[in-house]
Amino acid sequence: MKSMFVITALMTAMTFSIPAWSAEASASVKTLDVDARRHCVDLSTSSVGQATMPIATGWYRVTVRSNAFYHLNNLPIKKLSIYVTTDNQPRGWFWVVEENIPTFINVSGIGVDALRVHAYFTDILCYDNTGSARLVFRRLGP
């Protein structure tokens, strides 16, 4: 029962920290395509590939649609990682974005290369991955 209270309290706190939608802010949408083979952190070879794009400061709702697969179309990949430097936010920097579950991030613009988002898949062997994912960044406000 105690853990349910903690989870409810955390969800309530998160809800209040996300800015409300505005008509002007909702018009600002950016997409980033991430290739499952080329934009992948390969844990067996330590090679790193990533998709990147510039991003302005502000709050974003991030979603993903994926048609990517591990192991030659055998295992669907429905999530990937993103990175944005946010030196003033200890809970920021790395996020896992999962299909059908929006992720909310605040791009502060503070830190090295802080106005650029990086996205990538992670796998033991990236060479047999297929497909891609499209990340959608919908700006919510300043």
C-alpha cells in the first residue's frame, strides 16, 4: 500500500511539472529518423552510430514509431535512447523513448553541445538490425 502511495505521489508531481499546451507551441514539431543498423551503439565492437539534429530550448513531448528489428527481422524494437546535455537537471541527459508512451524532456541549453539531440539503438551486434524509427519532438513551451 505504501508503494502505491509513493507511485501516485510521483505521478502527481510529474504531472504538475509539465507545462500546459498552447496553440502556438503545439505547432512546433521536429522529427528525427534513426536507422537501426547505422545509428546503433554496438556493445560487442564498441562502435557508436547516432542520429543527431539541432533542438531549441524548451519542453518537449517525445514519441516514437518504429519498424525496426533486431536479428534480421526476428525481434521488433519498440524503444530507443536519446541524449541531450542538460547540465542543470540531474535527472536529465539520457532518456528511453518507448512506442505508445510519451516522454517529456526539458532542453535547458546549458552545457556542452546542449542544443543538439542524439538518438540511437543499443545492441550486442548491430550489423543484423533492420528498419528504422521516427522520433517526434512536439514543443510544449519555453
